Amino acid sequence: MTTLKRTPGPAARSAFRLGMLTAGVVGLATLGAGYLSGALTAAMALYALFALFPIYLVVAASALSVWLGYDKDVTDLRPVYR
């Protein structure tokens, strides 16, 4: 039995954009709250901002893309002919 392939539509695109915006704001707010509360020093906050925050955004984008149906698998590959 074959499975139906459905491509994500405009609602998924909007949900992805909103999810990434929310993830960015929550991540920056968490860094700011940690710095303001004294849990993070300035050096640790800058390290988290420039080294760890981009990794956090990639993980968030990966999770959102799988959840919203943007993930690809082997069945999406087509042979290439010259």
C-alpha cells in the first residue's frame, strides 16, 4: 500500500516562521534573564549568544520542519539523468 505524499502549504510556512520567531525571542529572553539575574557572567552570556544560540536555532528549525512536514526521506529522491 502506498502512502500519500502531501506537501506543506502556506499555513505550514506561516507556522514555521512564527515558530522560529518565538524560538528566537524565547532564547534571547532566557539569555537576558540569566544575565540580569546574575546566573551568567558577561563572558558566559556572550559565549552562549555567539556559540550556542545558533545551534539552538538549528535544532529548533529541525524540530519544526519535521513537525510541519518539511522533512524528506529516500522516497523523495529521483534519479538524475544526463
